[in-house]
Amino acid sequence: MSNAHPLGAQLLLDAPIGKMLWRLATPNVFAVATLTAVTFADAWYVGKLGTAPLASLALAFPFLTLMQMMAGRAIGGGITSAVARALGAGAVDRAESTAWHAVLIAIAMSGLYMILLGLFARPIFELLGGEGEALDGAVAYARVAFGGAAAIWFVFVLSAILRGAGDTATPARAIGTASIAQVPLSGALTLGWFGLPSLGVAGAATAMVVCQGFASVYLALHLLRGEGNLRLRPHSLQWAPVGDIMRVGGLGLINSLCMAMTVVVVTGFVGRYGTAALAGYGLGARLELMLVPIAFGVGAALTAAVGVNVGAGRFARARRIAWTGAGVTLVLTGLLGVCAAAMPGLWLDLFTADAEAYDFGARYLAIAAPFYGLFGAGQALYFASQGTGRMVLPVSVTFVRFLTVAAIGALAVSYAWDIAALFIAVAVGLTIMGVGQALCVLGPGWRGT
């Protein structure tokens, strides 16, 4: 076993923190920006189809976000953390074994999504109050998006391996190129441009699966050729690398589930107020969930940087890295939230001309968006905590947020309160995330005790 640090790990250990985070986070932010453009574009294209298709997207979007969070931030974070800690300790063979077992996990998880949401979307969406045209559109979207779940899982898992090795540029190049191609293809397949069939809501899902699939192939070839700090190659099946990944990623699955279920539960409550309320809230919630990828742009760099430094026993430097990244994310997401609250039309006008849906979306943003900065910083600190390999407290914060929002929402529906009560519940949850994750960094997992 080698005790030498690969070049990528050495940079994470020795480079000035600001310079190192800039170098790692900039490619991630580029990739996130292109993914954000896809989210904008899909909602805009579907909005051209009417209010019911927007409601379809609102029903399916939390589950797609859940899958992306599981692949990229839960299990993906576990993979990045495990690879980074192995390389920080100079154990290259252990890092390569972790990478191989990560691929096996991706195969299993994508198969699970294909079965559950590719085949049984209709009864699940019916439980959320979906009906009529909105329900049919959501089912059509899910059959394609989750039937092709392997494309999404592999692009995120293979990217996580490379990030753990200190390479954020290659995943950013793959994801960015795929996303740029996806924007026009989604419009073509949703609205029938360039002589292509008009598939409606399912067109956006088809474009996503095709483009992400090509990105997955590119990343796989890159790793198989060993064009980085490690090579993807078969290893004998062992439980140790799986356990190392799932020690972070398994709890991360609970975290991702709680985050997505928070939106799902609120979506179900909002559905009681009608289709226009569901469409308006869906647009607002889409902006909220987009904060997670923005935080991930910095957070993925934090996971790798903290993981390498924790693996090398440099805990004080790991804490400085975490606070620096959280501060940057607080500013970025906070500015977005203030703008959305003050000028909701900048966002909502892009997607709907329905006055009633617009009103619900504007009310949501006025109440919840001012707290986006706290939420973004909390998410960045959550990703940083993944690098420590100790995730019980950070995941507990997300669980408390879910319980709080669900409890307030249930009271609001039971007592027929104004819909503003549901939006206040969301704002309380955002605050819990920011304050709670900051407290976690003060805990023992950040001191090696």
C-alpha cells in the first residue's frame, strides 16, 4: 500500500484555502449553472403547454430531485468522501476498490428506481392528489425519466469518484456539455421543433435521459483509461468499501429522502387548495430545490477537500475550509432569495401567464425566499460534513426540519388556515437547516474525537 499522496490530494492538503476552493468549485459551479439552465428551460417549455402540464411537472419534480440528490449528494457524497479519505491517507488501491464498488451500488439503485417509479408512478402520484390531465402527464414523464434512471445514476456516481480524486474539471465538462445539448433537445421534443415529434411533458424527460446517458459513457471511458489519479477496474466483492461509502451515503439517503419528502408533503397539502395553487407553489418550490445544486457547486469541493484533510489528520484546516465555503454559499443563495422575494416576476413570468398561479407563486416567494441564504449555507456545511465520515448529527437536522414542516402543514390543513401558513412552515424549515448544520461543525466529528 502506497503512503504517497497523489498530486490532486496534495493540492487539497497544501494549497491556500481560497485558491484551492476556487480551483475546485469553479468547474462545479459551471456544471450547476448548466443544470440550472436545463431546469429553467424545461419549466418554460412545459409552461407553454398550459397550467395542467405545469402541475404534472410539479408532481414529478420532487421525485426526480430525490433521485438526483441520492445519486449526486447522498451516495455520491459518500463516494467522494471515501475516495478522498483513502487518497488523503495515501491508500490508492483502497480508493480504486471504493470506485469499483460505487459502480455496483449505482447499478442496484438505478434498478430500484426503474421498478418503483418507472412502473408504479400512477398510484404514487394519485396519493399526492394528482388527477386528470395533470396525473396523466406526470405518469408519462416518470415512465421515461425513471425508466432511464441508470443514465442519471451513472453520471452522478462517476462524477463523484473523480471529485474524490481531486478532479472537478472532467465531471463539469461532461455535465456541462450534456446540459447545453439538453436545452434545445428538450424544447424540440416537448414542443415539436425541427420536425421532431411533440411528446409534451415526456419530451423533457426523454432529452434528459439521452443527454445524461452520453455523459455517463464519456465519464466511464475516462475512468477506465485511468486518465486521472485512479483507474476504474474490477475488484473482488468486499463489504468494507461498501460500508465506507454507505457510512456517509446511507445516512445521506435518509437526508435526501427527508429533503424531498418535505417538498412532497407540502405539495400534497398545497394540492388541497387547487390546481392553480399547485402550479404556483411548484414554480416556487422548483427555485428552492435549485438552491441545493447551487450549494452543491461549492459543497462537492468541500466534501473532497475536507475528506482529504480529515484522512491526513488536519482537522483545523478542514474546519477553515468548511466555514469559507459556507460563507461563499450564504452570499450566493442569499442574494438569489432576496431578489426572488422582492421581484418574483423575474422568475414567475418566465413560466406562466395564469394570474391565479402567479399569485400563489409570488406569495410563496415573498415568505420563503428571504431565508434561502440560511438554507444554502446549511447545505454547504452538510456537504462539508460528509468529508468527516460522521453524519448522524447533520442528518438529524434534516429530519427535524421535515418533522417541523410536516407538523405545521398538517395543522394548517386540518384547521383550514390560509395557504400562507404552509409557506411559513417552509421558511421555518429553511432556518432550521442553516442554524442546525452550523452547530454540527462545532461537534466532535470535526476534531477527530
